Amino acid sequence: MPARAKHNNSNLMSFVRLTGTRCHKMVAAAANKNVIFKLLRSAGTAILALPDDWRILQQSGRARSHPRNFCTKTTIGFRQQMDHTVPPKEYKWMPNNLISENFRLGPNGHVCIVLNRRIQVPAHVVKRLWKNAILRCTVDGGSNHWRNFVVSQAQQAALRQPEQTMSDNDNDTTPVAELVEPPDLITGDFDSITEETIEFFKSTPKINTPDQDATDFTKAFTVLQPVMVQRKVKDVVVFHDCSGRLDQVMANLNTLYKMQKDNCNVYLLSGDSITWLLRPGKHTIQIPLDLVTNQRWCSLIPVGSAAHNVTTTGLKWNLYHAQLDFGGMVSTSNTYSTEFVQVQTDGNLIWSMGAYDFEEKPQSSVK
């Protein structure tokens, strides 16, 4: 082979090594660009700009940085983090704002969503979070459960305060001081909501989302997100339940994966747990001291794909560059050694933690 041909081939191989491995879908396009590369390289120009923002090569064979458009099979971002060339993205979580007496998330407030599951979260927690929300939404059959919750709270209040004047609305079933704010809107395909509930919330706007390729929970976000962006609200509290149908539980987790973004944090709140998604990066979670003292449980679950490199601090049983995946290792029934837990991961992980035993804590009235 002529010396010049060897030199050209060497440059090409160096270029491939620098750029990364190519996906099989890119082979044909890469072959065409290699032909162009050879033609331009043989022209003897000093600096050659290849099509589609390839690298710029000089006759000396030295490559200069230029945006790449290769599709790689390796996790480039994680590889750079491990080489300390790019610091991991950092996230901070404060679940104590969600389950303590503050009951308020984010500087601009939070959104509440009620799904089609029986409300198991203790009533005083529900009412505080609902009252402090800047936007309240019930999803299809969740409206039935919210109506049941409102009625039961009114009945309990009436038993506690029989002398209190009853309101003129709601068929005289709701004491004035115990009124719970109605939802700001109801969404869904309306195959679960009852006529009785529709009449009960007749003054609440209703938005039909008939698309059957997504769950009512996911579709609710398409309605809420424009308002959230306008009001700069990023935190969403979802009342759901982990018992019952496994397919619905998994569908709710899938919505976490779809909707968890830099401008949207979604918390699934059930009777005794809080669950949210940890994206690739470094997460700091401030654990309420009660949970540390009482050694409540926590877990890291790799749903959908493996997390190849997970390192934690602040747990009783920490992980060090561990791989978590189904069929391999998952981290369950862990607990805390300190108030601050750090999780660094190269893949998505579901974080779930036991909440306070609400029923044993003092329940002050909602003002």
C-alpha cells in the first residue's frame, strides 16, 4: 500500500477512535462520508471541513475538536463522569417539607393530583397538602374518591361540632369551618367518574382526554404542565395507593419516568410511603430526623434498565460502585445512618421511603 494511502487510513482510524463506536444504523451514512473524506483528503487542502459538522482534520493528521454526530453504543456521559471530565448533575430533595407540618413544596408552591385509588394518606396530611396547593386536579375516577373524602370529613366534623352552623350548599352536609376546597379541574376520559360525582362537582371545569394510548394520569400532565410552566411550579404531589392492581402501580411508575424532568418533580404519596424518581446524577436527600431515629425503611429500585454504577452514603448498608438491575441486585429494606443520604447513579432509580406513622403524630386542625 502506498505511503500516502497508509497515512490516510491511519488518520481515518484515529478519527473513529476519537469519535466513538458507531451504531449499526449509521454504517451506511458513515461509509458515504468516508468516500467524501478520501476525496477531500486527496485534494491536499490544508484544513478540510467535512459535511454535517464532522471533525476538522489537518494534513499533519492532528484532529481538532468539532461537534460530533456519531451515534454511540456506550454511555458517554457516564464515562466522562467517571473520568472526572464532566461533574455529575446535582439534585437536592427535602421530603420533610412534604410530610412535616410545613406541607408545602417549592418556592412557588405545588400541585396536587388525586388518582383513581382509595385515599389512604391520613386525612390531616391530605387536607394540609390540598389547602397549600396552587393547583388541584382530580383524575377521572379519582373524583369519586375525592367526593367520598370530602363527605366523610364533613360528617366527622359534624359529629365533633354538632352545634356548628351548617352551610346552605352541598345539601347541608358540610360545616362551614370544615369546607375542603373543590378541585380546580377534573381530567380523564370519564369512563370511571359517576353521575353523582359529576353533579357534586358541577361547578368544576372538566377536560376530556380521550386518548387511549396513555393513562389518565399521564394525560393529566399534558393539561397541567402549561399552567405549571406559566406559574413556575415544578413540584407535584400525587395521592395514590400501592395496593391492589399491580398493573396500575407499574403504570404510575411509568408516568414518573415520562414526566420527571428538570422542571417537574413528581412525588407519589401513599398511606405510609413516598416515592419518586432519581435521574442519573448525584442526589442529596435530607431525611427527617424521626425517620433516622426510628430506622424507617428506604429502597433503590432499578425499573426498566440497569444502573451500572451506584454509590451511596448515609445508609446503614451503603453501595459502592454497585450494579442494580432486575435479575441481579436491588436495594430494599435499607435504613439510615445519618440525616443526609447521597446517591450517585448513572441510571434511573426509583427511590421509595417509609413516611411518618401519621396516625401516631399530633394532628392539629387545618386553619
